Amino acid sequence: MIAFTAAVEPLRLANHISGKELYRWVLLSPTGGVQRASNGIGICVDHAIADAIADCPPLSTVMVCSGIGGHWYEDRAMFSWMRRSAAQGIAFGALCTASHILARAGLLNGYRCTIHWENMAGFAETFPEIEATGELFTIDRNRFTCAGGTAATDMMLHLIAARHGEKLAMDIAEQLLHTKIRAGSIRQQEELQANPVLDHEDLHAAVAVMQANIEEPLDLLTLAAELGQSRRNLERLFRKYMNCSPAKYYLGLRMKRARQLLCQTRMSVMEVSISCGFISATHFSKCYRDHFGIAPRSDRQSQRHSPLAAAHEFAGLS
């Protein structure tokens, strides 16, 4: 919902502030009717996709919005409509997890894109040929994608500024109490940057090295040498600031990545275990159960059949 409204409201304010109808938009979905966001709020859709050609005005841009479960979305008819629209010169954008949908439809082949940081690992494994930047938003010719959340506002303000000038974009930002229009090139604020404890330079560096070596984990001596630290000092650092050993924190990072891959890709449990540095699927399953309190296969099944996994919203913007 936040990515959806964060994209639409700048357009409304562009019309309001300029006193002109600079933008018009219609809401489309595969079936029409009311579509429920993951927070339970219903959105009344203007048209079903099947009726879009006859009933809605010509579109210059289609923006696809999805949230929880967007990586599972499969609809051949929808993908076919998207490809036909793109072939007609219509620009395509994606909010949050909808980069998965554009990629699955073949609309990101040869394009750079971004996606929410939580979905980055799964996207990279599923579409290794597509460059995912990890930026707040990425604009590559007639494809524009953003990480979701408030990043949708920054992307829309950038697009508005490109077409109607920076002053209008700044006026809209002021109305939204959006104090600074962020550049798309800014990296998403992951847990590493958001945790104030990790402002400690040596600890920040240690976690960064761990995150960069998930598939082939480093032993503690190698990690310490990589950082120019002694093993004892590294252990002291983690116990003081993280209240755990470096090995336990490292395992937690690997488990977090494993859950992302398990729930956001079609990789087998064995493939996930290898990607997260486990040689044995049995050992991986034990660690997973100890960490999350549920077996990997059971966790995947519960996520796949969650009622929230069916929440998708589609917005066509003209």
C-alpha cells in the first residue's frame, strides 16, 4: 500500500500545484473489482486487463505494483498483455517486488533494475542475467523500477522533474513533507546501515565481509586476518556490541539469506543449503530448525500458501 500511494500521490499533487491535468491514471488488475492490499484495505480497480483495450484511455506508461508474494506471481495472459504493450512503445515501471513480475514477463532482459533489499538475493538467483543494482530506484531507458516504500516517491519526483522541471518536483516534495528528494543511485538502507550499533567502524567492516562471503563462509582466523584484527579482538568486539560470538552472528546472516532464497525462489533445499555455505542438507536443515523453529520445507510451504501471498495490485498510469 505504501509503495502504491507513494507513487500516485506525487501525480495528484503535480496536477494540483500546476493547476493543469499533467497526469491521468487508471487502475487495472487481472480480474477488476476490488483488490486487497496486504494490510487488508481494498482498492477499487477501474478495469480488468481484458477490458483495458476497449474501456480505458490509451496508456503511455504501465506501472506494476506488488508486495508480499509478488515473486510467486504467474499469469501467462497478463505477461502476454504486458509484452504486447511494451512492443507498442509503452513504458513499464515496477514498485517493490513487481520487478519479479516484469522480469518473469521478459521485460527486463537487457535492462538494469532494482528491487527491495529483502528480495534482492532471491531475484539474483532467479534472474542471474539481469543486473539488479540495489539502488533506491533505477531508470534505464523506458524501464523504471524502485525498491518500494518511500523510494516510490523519490522515483516519481525524479520522473516529474525530468518532464516538468525541478521546481514543480520540489514543490510537490514540500507538500509531502518530503524534506529531501533522494537520488536513485543511493544504496538501500539495509539492516547493516540502519543498526546504530554498527556505526562502530571495525564492527561494520566485519559484518560487511561476512555478508559478502555467505556462499563460502570464512573461518574466524581468516575473517580476522581479512580485517587486520586478532581473533581475540574480533570475538571481544562482537560480544561487547552484539552480545554473541562472531560465529553465531555469521550463522544468523546465513540463515536469513537461506530463508529469503527458500521463500522467494524455486531452488531446492539442497541448492539453498549450498548457496548459504552448507555442504550437507541435513546439517542445514538442523541449523534452520534450531534458528527459526521450523523445518525448511515446512517454512516454504507455509509461506507459499499464506493468504497474504496472493496480494497483488496493478496500476496503469497514463
